[in-house]
Amino acid sequence: MNKKDIAEIKRRLKIDKTTITRLAGCYVSEQKEKITSFTKHFLNLEEDEAHKYLDLANKALSGAPGNNLLELAFASAGATPPLKHTGETASSDIAGETASSGNDEGTTLSENAGEIIEMNEPASGMQDLLLALRSSHLEDDALLEEFYDRIIDTYDTVDHYLILLFYDTYDIPIKTTDNLLLGDSDEVYEYLIVCICPVKLSKGGLGYHPAENNIAPLTRDWTVSPTECGFTFPCFSERSSDIHHLLAYTKNPKEPPVNFWEMGLQVESRFTATQKRLGFLGLVAKVVGEESEETPGVLLDVQQNMHDYASQKEEAEGQERPVLLSETDIAEILEDSGLNETRSTKVASEYAQIVPAEELEARDLFEAKALKNNELRQEKKILQEKVASLSDELLRLGLVNEDGEIIDIVVRTRPERKNNIETTFIDGRKCIVIPLEEDDTATVNGEEFL
């Protein structure tokens, strides 16, 4: 899903535009125990409550694509871990979109498998389970409990948390190339948004209690925090449903929930842009020397050169797709940043072995904050060079000594008259005596003296 696809779905998550029909949730303790679960008709909620739920759903589609938001493919059937529950299952190798219209309530048809999955039976994999949940419109309690169990088994946290599922359908309007709407298409995007939200005790403090007309300690409540992890299934790619991928959200791109993605959602994880940047810069720092004074400057130079390379490529080729790097590109950029050929080749080779070729994106390897810091660094460097040049000039002119101290009196004259200058005492005071010819001129601090 690109930015436009994500924005198109997010626009639907507003109180005056939403068509979400069903909401389901499960509150889980820190000991992985279900405290309560519920389902609600979303359109029957009070406006204030609906706003709060929509805020949580919106968060699952927020952040930068490729960093907070990652499109992840479902793993092969052979990689699917065994489930706690057993029963008759359908194939998890699904090649086509699941048909939900025209089926009897409580069933869904997998066109590829050519069979019907009974909703009261556990699905064979997370992809099947999500398809079944979607087709059930979140109205099948057994499926919901199966889903909650899988999340609880694989999601690692020390907090209480709330699992939320939203069900919505979107009749995709046809758009022209210049974004003019032509009407509804034949495709309906039927999707789920799943949020996992920490639930924490509110801070203690004093407050006013109207019933008692008194200031007393406030009651600490368990409060739902913004979404920390979540996903949208299926992906809305190129304005069409893609059941082979989901859009995962992580609040912390530095340490995403990889184990949950792979074991719980059964998708193939990818590096976030933050992970790629930190890993790449870590390799650079390692070869330069992590304790070296020049390392911070080298890291800023690398990011600046990476930014310049990406910008030049985009401007020259006019491409909207990400600028991909080859191993040679990386090595050349590192050499331009001051690393020698051996170090540059070593870093480029190691990084290319870690990150797949199709994910070697130039814009993943720098951040705006670093570019700003580098701009300030360059300005400071230019200023320092100007100060050094001025100091050298003052020393050359004899206006300061080698320690940079200002000399009180500076006399400049023609070399042939230097030996005529002498010091003497007049009225007990030491003076400099300069013999003058009748037509001599003189200035003191730039002003005419004679």
C-alpha cells in the first residue's frame, strides 16, 4: 500500500464518513488472562465513544510507509506453526479472493481450495482465520475467541492490553487518471482493522470530588492508551483488495514486534526503515571506529551524500518509485564520504548480505534530523574556517601574537625605514621615536595623524 492507498482508507475513519458496522474486543491482563470480551454495533455507539474508537483505528494506519507501516506477505503453508486447537480445516494456500456474497450465513468459500470453511471450526492458519472473520462480519464468537487466543499466545508485553477488531466495507469508486470520480466499481473492499492497545493505570493525584465537596485522592482507573501494534487485512493495493498481504503497524520502528508478526500473524517480517538506517550506520561506525572523534562527522556526511544521491536520481529520472541502491552504489557513496575503498567495499558487502536487494532503498538510510544537524555542522565548519583565516591574517599583519593576544601598538612602515625607529625615555616615560621627513604622512587606527 502506498501513501495514496493508505490515505484513501484513512479518510473513511471519520465520524461523518465511516461505514464501520461491527466492533469486537478482548481485554487481556498482564498474565495473559482474558478479563472480558465484547462485540458492538458500531453505528449504535454514542458519538463520543465512536470518536475514541476511530482514533484507535486511525492510529493503526498512521506513520511512515516502510517504517511504521509495512506491507507483509503471508508465509507459506509449510512455515505455519501448529495450533492449539485441532479440527477439520481448509487449505491455507489461498490464491484467489474469498467470495463472501451469496453464501449462507456462517460459511465462507475459498475459491482456490474449492471448499467451504465452517465458521464454528478453527481455521488452519492466520490468513484463513482472518478471511473467516471477515466473512463472518465479526459475528462468530468461536472465531473471535480463536483469534484472541492466537494473539495472546504470541504477543509479548508486560502491560494489560485491549485487542480491537473493526469490520468495514468500501464500495471502491472508479477514478480517472486525473482523480475524477466516475462512480462505484464492481469491487467492494471488505476489510478488518486490528488494534492492540496498552491499558495502563492512570496517574494518581488529588482532585475535586463534587459529591463530597472536598479535595481528595483521585481514583486510579485502567485507561486505554493509543494503538501500539496493529494491522489492516487485506491490503488495499493499487485500489484493490490483496488477501496475500496485510499492512502491519508498529509504534516503535526501532524494535518492531517481529516474533508476533512471524509466529502470531504468520507473515514474513521485513526490516523497518529505522532498522535499516541504524544497521547501516552501525556498520560504518564499526569500520571507522566507534570511539573515533571523526565518526559522528562521517555518519552525517554519509547521510547527506545518500540524500543527495537519491534526490539527483529522482530529479533525473522523474521516478515516483523508491531509488534502489546496488552494492556498488553504496560503496561509491561511502568513498565520497571519506571512507577508503577497502572500508567502503566491506560495509557495502555486509549490508547487501543483510538486506534483500529489492529493499535497498536510498531514502531508508538517512533521516531529516541528521540532514539538519549536518547543515548546522557545515555552517559551523565554514564559520570556523573564516575565523581561522582571519586569525592567520591578523597574525601576518602583526596585529596579534601567536597566542592570539592583541598587540597594543602596531607600527607599519617601509622596510628601509624600520632601522630608523627606536625607543627612548622622555620625561621618564618609554616612547617609540619615529624620525619623520618633511613630506611624510601617518595614520593612527586608520585616521590621519599628520
